[in-house]
Amino acid sequence: MNLNLFALEASTTTPTTGDLFGSMLLPLLMFGALIVMFVFMGRKQKKQDKEIADMRNGLRVGDEVTTNGGIIGRIVQVKEETVVLETSRDGTKIRFLKSAIARVDVPVSAPAKEEPKGETLKDDSKPKKK
């Protein structure tokens, strides 16, 4: 019976301040880490949103673009909130919202691919004619 009294007495004691601080430290650290994570995620998302908005505001006639639905075409007209794409050689034109443009594949200012210019190499193995 004496043992039960000691067990009851030990369970009703209050923790010391050192134990209280130690038991609260881990949740506080986890909460702080969570806040830091949300701040960095928010910054990254804002940066991506700004890049997309800049891309859509910089659309020009002649850009080759891809829509969110996977349609590829060349811009033939740009208005405030819409663009008109020419999607085939037949001249099929479709009007899209600027928000439907996913990416610019070939900007109009990009130069066409050309053969590298330079001196042609001469084959010195052939005998020269005099």
C-alpha cells in the first residue's frame, strides 16, 4: 500500500520550468519552420506570376506560341485581353484570351537559323595544278 502512495504522489507533481521549456521548444521550432517555408513559397510564386504576366504583356505579332490546350500558332493580332492565332497554312485563325497562352516558343525578334559563316576549308591533300 505504501508503494501506491508514492506512485500517486510522484504523478501529481508539477514539472519544473526547465521541463516546461524543453517540452515547448520543439513545437515552437516546428511552427517557426512552417512560417519560414510559407514565406519562401509565397515569394517564389509571386516571382513566377510576374514572369508569366510579363510574357503575356510582351506578346507581339509574329511570335510563335503554345496555348494551355496545346494549340500551336503564330500571332497575327494582339489586343488588350485577346490574341488571334493563325494555326495552319490554310490561314485558320482562332481568337484566344492572353491568359490561355502558356509560352512563347519562337519570339519574333529571334533570328532565323543560318549556316555558320566563315572561311571554307581548303583540302591541301590534292595536288595543285599549275
